[in-house]
Amino acid sequence: MAKPWIWAFLGAFLVWFSTIVYTGGTGAGAILSAALSFATFSVIVGIGQMYVITLGPGNVDLSIPATMTFAGAVSMKIMDTQDPMILPGLGIALLCGTAVGIFNYALIRLLRIPPIIATLSSSFLVQSCAIAYGRGLKIKPPELLADFTTVKIAGLPLLALCVIALAAIMSVVLHRTVFGRSVLAIGQNPRAAELAGVKVGFIRFATYTQSGILAGLCGYLLAGFSGGASLNMGAEYLLASIAVVVIGGTSVAGGFANLPGLWGAALFMFLLVTMLNTFGLSAGIRLLLTGVIIVAVITLAGGRRNNH
């Protein structure tokens, strides 16, 4: 099988099928609809994380959860539940993400701090700003934004359809544009890429900034979806943003990425938790089995990738 990301979709189908067999077919459509809704946010931040990881070993953005919280808190407070402020609020969220991305790269480039340390350090500063600005209160979104993030068309979440289109565009960017091919080239061999004329520093800067922008967008949309911005809204997306990238078939060694796998991985992770909850297993057993199954899928995808 030449496409390692297919394993993520296969895993998602198997856990969904196991769940509906256990429930006798009850709620099969509702489970899929919920999976699409919640997977959407993992895919948004997963796209940014995937580009960063594709740059090569050591590249990872650990500031994503804090960026989501910061962008969500600032944009919600500025919109103040007013529908006419939705677009300005979106602009503010994207600016927050841009600022964090630039700050991350500044730490990496100017202070020569490894990306994992730089983005972890900046996450503490960004989270502190979110706490100071939001004062720990859950700030509600405008009604129109809440409706947009939760509305469904023919049973399919509109937001998920929009993010499917976004993923398709970013896949074209990755494989068909100078920027995307430069990211892949740097991941394969930074020195060779530089000798070939790739502006390595600028591409890394753009990639970390892009990750920040997508995290800001995700924070904005998640705040609308969940009824407001809160200080822990991005917590689960630290693991999720990395897991969907790896499970989806992207190489942690850099130089190889595949965007469709992000959707398969995000659906797989949500459906896996749903299945274990449906089976009525204890929290400890659920965590253990979740870890074992995720490792198994990563191993299968990684083994296939190495063979090709």
C-alpha cells in the first residue's frame, strides 16, 4: 500500500463499525456527524503542525494550545457578543496567531533556541497574556458565529466542509507551489536545499508563522463552537496536533507529508474514544487502550512509509 495515510482512514472505519455493531446500529449517523465536527479543530491545527514537522527533526510547535486560548480570548472580548464584529474579531484572532508565530521564530533564529524549547517557552508567555486579558472568565461568542460553527447541511457540519476545502487547498500548496516544495526540500536536506537556492530562513519563518495563524483561527472557531473562550480550551490540542500528523502518515524525520491523512487520523482519534466510552470501560483502561491502539496505527503507517 503506497499511501500510508490510508491506515488512518481504515482505523477510523474499523472503530466506527465496531461501535455501531455494539450498539446495534443505533446512532451510527450521529456518531459520524459528531466525529466530523470535533475532528475539524484537530485538522486545522494539524495542518500548521504538519508543515512545521515536515521541516525536519526537532521542528515542532508546542505553543499551539496557548495560541488558541490567546486568540480566542482576545477575539471574543473584542467582539463582545456583537454580530457586526465577527469579521474584525476574525482579523484580530489571525493577528494574534501571526504575532505568536513571529515571536516563536524570533526565539529560534535570534537566540538560537531549539524549536521545542522556544515554542514551549513562548507558550507560557502567551498563556499568561491570555489569563491577564481574559481574567479567567468564559467570554461568549456572537450568536451568528455560534450558529456558523454548529450548523449542519444535510447532516454534515458546515464548518467541516469548509475545513475539507481548506485542507485541499493546503495540499495543493504543499505539493504544487514553490513554498510547499521548499518545505519538503528543507525537510529532506536543509544544506542541499540552501545550495539549490531555497531561502531556508524565510521558509522556516513563514512555516512557523503559518502554524500560529492556523492556531489563532482554530481558537476563534472553537470558541464559537463551544460557547466561548476559556483558559483550558486548547489543552487537548497539544497532543492532538502532533498525533494527527504522525498517525496521518507524515514523517517525523521531515521531508514527507500527506494532508489527507490528517482527516483520517482526526476521525480515528475521536471515534476511538467514542468506542471505548460506548463499551463502558473505566478511565484507566480507556487511556491504556487508546495509547496501545495509537502506537499500533503509527507503527503500521510508519512501516509502510519506510517501505516506499
